[in-house]
Amino acid sequence: MFFVNHGAKLQKILYLCTRNMMEFKIVHVDETDSTNRWMKENGEGVMVVVADFQTAGKGCGSNTWESERGQNLLFSVLIHPQKVSARTQFIITQMVSVALCNTLQRYIPQTPEIKWPNDIYVGDKKICGVLIENRLEGHRIKDCVIGIGLDVNQTVFVSDAPNPVSIKQLTGRDTDRDELLAAFLDELQRAIENKGIHQAYMNRLYRREGLHPFEANGKRFMATVVGTTDDGRLMLQDANGIAHLYRFKEVVFVIEH
């Protein structure tokens, strides 16, 4: 482990090898606007950047991420997928989501689930958000920046986010964030090697049992999550047994508070 100055921020850099010796260069920064933005400007090789605080943490679309300084795990991972085409890039979402669920399962007694496409839920509460940004080279993925915000030790949320929850709220104790990151990187390696990752993703999907409220085209209806297609579309089966396919942002999970 050693320290370097990068701009005005002091960074801690270390190297962490997973069980199969994928070596991640890990950079720690006190503060940045967005770890994904930082990674896109500074990333190289197989790399992780971790921040104690983000001034402009982002989720999908216009969503933002609330995080108390030094309490949660805010990081981005840079990887270079081999032989993943633009058409099949949803497999990266599946790998990351399954890895997060398997990591959390080590720490909490409840069962974490994937709210399509990649939010991680415990019950009806969100514990983790993911923003994946892929850069293409021709028809293939050249590199992938995976931004993750995981609620760890924060217990009071003051934004208008409707349903956050943290590991500490679920367990009543603090969790070591460095240990948690190492566990995730290990699970990510496992997920990358998992030839059955699609089924593992399907098995973790939120609302895959029973009828639940959704909304599409301004209309509310009851349905069950059936699964996803290879290109990432969500399949719902309504109360009449009719299947419907939706792309991202075409359907809303209605969650009562």
C-alpha cells in the first residue's frame, strides 16, 4: 500500500487479488463529484476507485444518490469484457447484480433481490444502486465502468428518496467497508466465471412471485415478473395470464409507502 497525490486529493492505492488472481488497482479518494466520471477520466487497466463522499452521485437517468460522508461504499470498477457485443451487453448487468446480491447475503440475514434492471432491494427497500456505462469499439464492448452506491453504515436518510435501507439498519452493527469491497470483487469474479449467470439473475428477481402493482402508459395493473430477455427487456405476466415485454423506463414498479 502506498500514497500518491492526484490533483488536490490524497489517494490511497493498493492492489487486491481475487481468488483467481485478477488484480485490481484500488484508488481511494476523499471526495469526488462522481466515481464514474473520475474513472472515465483517470481509469486504466483493471481498476477500482472508492470515494468517501460524492458531491454529484448519479443513478440511472436523472436519479441521484444520497450518502453520508464516510458511511457507505461508493465506488466504480473498470473492466474490459472479452467478446461481449453491444447486443449482449445486458450480461454485464446480470453479473454485477448477482455479485452484489451474493455479497450482501454474507452480511445480512434477509434475502437481497434484484429490482430490474439492477437496483438491489431487501424487501421493498433499496439498499444499492448501480450505474453501468459501456464504451463501444465497433460492435463490441471496449471497456465498462460500473458505478455502485451501497448503503452500509448510514442510519438516517434525509433526502426525498422514498425507500432507502442500509446494512446497519438491517443488522444493528457497523460493517467494515474495505472488507465489503473485497467481498464484492471476489463475488464479481465468481459471477464472471458463472456460465449459468442468466438463471442466477432470474432466481434473484424482485417480484417474481405473486401479483404486484406496476404502471405503464399511464395505467396501473397487477402482474408478476417472469424474467428477462437476452437484450434486457423485462417480461411481466398480468392477472389474465398475458405476457408483456418492456424496455427500461417503459414500466414503473409501484411501491406503496
